Amino acid sequence: MRNGHKGRMACGILELMLGVGLILYICLADRQRIGLAAVAAVVVTAGLVTFCTGATAVPAKRKEETVQ
């Protein structure tokens, strides 16, 4: 796993935490915010997709250097 994949996974985890936090806020504080609930669902979905792409990414093959 390369460093870019770890960064992508960390970004996905942060998106998931933000989405879950928004969902908890909507459920506990203000139930009338339909638009915010839609944003929270999109953020959670984006976090899952980002995390999964980082976790399952195949490392790129290195180019062999030609010796001259």
C-alpha cells in the first residue's frame, strides 16, 4: 500500500465521521432539516466510496530503469 492510498483512506474516514455527526445532529436536535439529511447521506456515501477505493487500490507497477 502506497502513501496515497493511506491518505485516501484517511479522507474517507473523516467524511464518514462528518456524515455520522450530521445524522446524529439531525436526529437529536432538529428533525425538520430535510436538506441537511440529504447532505449527510451524500457525505456518508462519499466517505464509504473513498475509503473503499483507498483500501482496495492496486499498487502501481514501478518502471524499470534502463542502464546505459
